[in-house]
Amino acid sequence: MMQVQEMLPIFGQTVNTVATSDESQLISRSFSVARHVIFDFDGVIADSEEFQLRIWEELLREHALSLEGLSITVIAGISDHLAIERICSGLTAAVYDGLVAEKKRRCSERAWQIRPVPGIHELLRSVHGSMRLHICSSSSLSAIRDFLQRVLPHFLFDSIVSREDYSRRKPDPEPYLTLLSRAQVLSTEAVVIEDSFTGVQAAQAAGIPVIHLDRYGQNLTNVPSVTSLQTLATCRNRPSHAVRLTASFSRITPIQRRVSFAKLLIEQGHVTTVR
């Protein structure tokens, strides 16, 4: 019986959700064909987006600015300048520059607080020895290496493309094209794991199959998604244990789909209730 991370309150209970059967098959197929797995860093390996969200919250409170537009889905996968301009419109360029500089300073000073994304150890173990590992990120090379040495010292990544290696950020495909060229890998030989819309766009534009890690309910279309890395490791290792559901959810809203999906999972015994 397959259990995964995301919790939804339904019928007064909490249940675990899983990937749909179609998504599980796509994921299993992607892994069976690929020889290389390319990880985004922030939000896929390092749980740095939660960390950055807390720092943005501190800064906005200290400057008496509204937190209304602040969320992980807003800040994920984009530059700090663009993020703060989206969150707080109408400020001067000098104020934006000051907020970004202070945010970067605090992130650098407290980087030791960043934890791994839940499930990354299980996923890396599941592909270790059978796939080559790579990272394609908008973080600095020093930040990536420091984290890997501190948290994941036993896993070897063949290549790392960081923000120093390209001029056009995701969603432009340049970061992924740079990695493919550097690692001498064909797009058809790889699979990407991304958690942001811009990252998914970049991988797709580079022609690489991509799996969306949807920890925060973005519900992107036209891309297979999982809600946790534990799910991905399970799909990788035990594709026959993927959920087999035949109901069609294509014509209902995401909320209706998630509620109906959870009901079916309970009825068919694919998940367990907790609490």
C-alpha cells in the first residue's frame, strides 16, 4: 500500500494523496528510459524556499509592509527583485534594492539552517548506481556545494550548472541546454525534477521530460506531478504499486478532483487515514 506526504482534510479526517495512474506510468516510463536525472536545487534538494519565505516575512514585518501577496508559489523560481516587486508594488527602486540586499545577507548568514527537502535521501538512494545525477539551479555554485557537503556528502553529482554559468534565467531553456552540453547528454537521455512553473517551462523548452514536484498545490497542466519525493521514489522503485484509478477528472475543478480522488483512494484501500 503506497503512502505519500501531502495531507488533505476530507470528511473530518486527514488522508494521504498519490500520483494518478497515468502520471505514475509517465514517471515510471521516464525513469526507465533516462540514464540521467537533473535536479533543480531550491525546493527539490534544499528546502530553501520555506527558509526564504520566513526571511521575507521578517523583512516585510520590520518595514511595515503587507504580507498579503507573499507565498512560496510567488517567490519560487524567480529572482528576488521580481519576487518583491510582485509582493509589494509601488515602492521605489532604492527600497527594492535595499530589501533584496538585506534578504540576501540574512540568507547567507543563516544558510546553515536550510534543511533537505523531505524524501530527497530516499530518492537519491533509489537512483544511486543506475542513473547519473546532475543539478541545474539559479543558486550560486558555492551555496550548492556548501549544502551538498553539509547535508548530502555521500552522493556524487556529475555536473552542476549554477547561476554563474548562463545569462538567461529559467524559464529560458539556456540553463538546461548549458547542462546538456557540459555533461554531453542528449535531452532524450534525461529526466528533470522541478518544483516551479518557470523551471518546468525551462525544461520543456529544452526538450527534456520533466516531473513536477508539487508540494504547494500549483496543479500545473500538461506535466506529470507528484506531491512528494517519497512518491517519486516509490514510482521509481515499484511502478506496479502505482495507484490504478479509472475515473476521469478532466472536466472538474482541481478542488473537486482532489476531493473525489481522496474519496476513491479511501474506498479502494490505496491510502490509510491518520489522526
